[in-house]
Amino acid sequence: MEENKLLIILVVNTNLYYAFNTLGTDVPDPCGQFAWLRSKLQLAQDEKLKVIITAHAPPGYFEREALVPFFNDSYNNAYVDLLNDFGGVILVQIYGHEHTDSFKLFSGPKGEIESVALLAPSVTPWHASVFGGTAINPSVRLYHYTRSEVLDYFQYHLNLSQVISSSDSTLNTTADSSLEAGNETEIPKWELFYQARETYGLSSLSTINMASLYKQLESNNTLFQKYYLFNSAGYNNGVCDSSCKKNHICAIAYLKIDDVVHCMHFKSPRSHTLSYEHLSKFGKELAGNFHKSNASQLIITLVVVSMALTVVLAVVLAVMLIMVVIKRSRMTTTSHMNITNITTDLDLSCFLKAWRGREGRRGEQLPSEVGITATGEPHQGILNAWEDDAWHI
């Protein structure tokens, strides 16, 4: 077997399954990607190869609010089941989308851990408006792996609080170019935030070790609070209480809605069982509605109605603008008609004052043809000057 065939990297377009992607929600296998993925995983299994799967959005639920789904429900379950069928050949799964730092365990029907997904935080510090969303520090992750094992990752970040508050957060460098010689550029310090293997005390990031880490996060609150700070790339959200922790623990280990709701329910204190039963029921219905096609149709309807209202408003504003223009045009015409009726009985001094005021405002000189006669018809020069000025109104 050729050396370059010992590891396969499969890039999957999981946006096809995204909860808010309403196109093709009634299609069992959008673009035939499930069939394609199964064929590639089967090939890897037959050839005894290892596979890295990478995609944008992960399956399952947001760890900061465990009832916020990423996939449509039917696609979520199909995707999870498919990967669980080939857990033995999957070296690791790598995702983004959440903007936060976490991981997910893919478990079979009997609870056995089949594979692990690592979720890297984002470069953008954008504070997402979703339930549980948080601001983060810009982050970049470097993975260290072999063809048979994921050994470690190095998580770098830019501490924005430090950059804003401390001059020590920058490095002064002088450009080498002769065109820019002497110019100094402030470069923010990107730093190693943590190293996974060292921080969590792991020999590698294998599926077994990550499952062990999950158990430690459940029982060791000090370690969990450290993970929680990593989750937002060092942006301080305070202490994660028991309710907050429950969301993380359930979202990491359970990727299907029934399992997540079950986890959230049975992890609650007995004294809150009744109220939590109602909360779980509501949460399940809420999450389920994210996935159903009728909910997708509702979203489409709302968007169409909003667009229609916007068009109507634009038409109304356009009509109002046209009416104002017509009214002003009529007023200007009336003014011109009144000027033609001027006789020598008019006190022309006020007209000249108006011109002088015009001169002061615009820096223009009174037209030389403007004149005044004591008797007779109105001076044509005044009319010419007025009409000439009217074109500029």
C-alpha cells in the first residue's frame, strides 16, 4: 500500500443538514452525500485505513444551551448513526461553527464511545445572538497528529482585554523596507492559551482518553471551570453554575434530541423534578420545531411577509415623495405667474433687498440687467433675473 493512502481526509458539507437551511428538508439524502460518505467509510474499513472527517457545522446541540440544535432532526440522527457504524476507522472529527471550544462524543446504542469530535473556537470575536451565545477571544488551533493517532492540539488566542487595556500587549517592530524605514507597527500578541494534552493530563487525544476526560469534567468541578474558561477562549463569563454545567455535560455526550432531553431531566435535583418535567417537555417541543418542515415553512412565510411589507412601505414613501415634488412645482409656477403682474406701483426696494440677501448667502453679484423705473411696465431685467434664479431653486 502506498504511504500517502494510509490516511483519508473526508470533507463533508454539513450545511446541507443545517437546522435553518429549509431547502431540501424533505429529501432523505440531500445531494446523495450520505451515500457518498458511507461508500468512502466502507472503503476505508475494507482497506484498513484511518479517516479524519472535517466539516463546518457539527451534529448535536450547543453546549451553552443544550436545546439549540445544529442539524434538522432527521438528518442529525442519520448522520450520527452513519458515523457510529464506522467508528473504528474514524481517527477524529473536526468541526467549527459554534465559535466556542468544546468536544463531542459519538456513542452507539449501548453507550459505547465510537469516535470523538473536536470543536475549535473561531477567529472572529463576534458575540452570537443565539441562546447561550458568548463573546470570545480570537483563536487559532494547531493540531498535532500522526497517521494513526491525534496526539495533541495547541490553542492560541489573542486576549482582547489585554490588547485594549495594556500597552505591553503589543510589540514594536521596525519595517525592513527602505520605503518604510523608521515606521513602527504595533503587533498584538497572539499567545499559546493552553495545550490540550498537558492541561488535561492526557497521553493523547484518542477516543478513549477523551471519554475519560468527560468523566473527569463531570466529577472534578475545578477542572470543569478551567474547561469553561477555555470554552470562550479566555473571555471571562464568570463561574458556570450547576444548571450551566448540565448543559455542557449533556451536549458533549448526547447528540440526539431524546437523549439530550433525557440527560437534562435526570440530571436535575429531585426537588425540581416537576418544574423541570415541564421545562424538558417545552424544550423538546421547541427543539423539535426547529427541525420539522412545517416550522421551516413558517420561517419562509415570515420572511416573505416581511419582504412584502418592506416593498409596500417603499411604494408609499415613493408616492409621498412624488406628491411633494408636484406640490413644490406648482408653488414655483404660481410664483412666476405673480411676478408677471408687477407694475410700477410695487415697492422694488424689497425685491432688491432679497437680491442683496441672495448675494450675501451665495456670493453672487446682482445681475447687471436688473434696473428700476418709476413708471411704466415692470422692468424686463428684473423678470429675467428672477426667472434665471428660479432655475436654481
